[in-house]
Amino acid sequence: MFGNFLTAYYRSSESFNHMMGRFSGGGFIMGLLWIVVIIGAIWLIKEIVSDNNSSSSNNISYPERHRDTPEEIARKRLARGEISREEFEKILQGLREH
């Protein structure tokens, strides 16, 4: 019984070796595949590093939004008539104290 197992195992490994003999060029193809993978990884790392070092030359730059100071806001409110001259003076005085 054990002999039958060994015979079957030998026959299966023999056919496996015969089949691999036909496709022995697979080692060459795997070597080429690894070369392509390594070159691709080097290129990817190079692209990532160069993107981090470049000064947003590819990016669209938007102008900074101007933020009004509290004094400018008070002036605009006075100009629109939202506050009186006295309220405007109080606001300016409060801003200068802080």
C-alpha cells in the first residue's frame, strides 16, 4: 500500500518536472518582471519626492482672501448706516484699549 503511494507520487512529480521543462523560460520572464517592478518603484519614489520639493508650479494658486480688520468692519458698518457715529467711536475706543 505504501509502495503504491510512492509510485503515484513519483509519477506526479515526474509529470510536473516534464511540464516545467517546457516552461523553463519562466525564470527569464520572472527576471524581466522583477526588473520592471524595481524600475517602476524607483520612478514612483522619484516622482513623489520631486512633487514634495517643487514649489506648487503645477497647482493653481488662488490669491489670499483679504480679511478685514475690526476697525475696517466698523468703518463699513458706519458707511452703510448700520451704526451711528457715537457707536463707531465707542467701537474704536474699545479696540484701542485691547
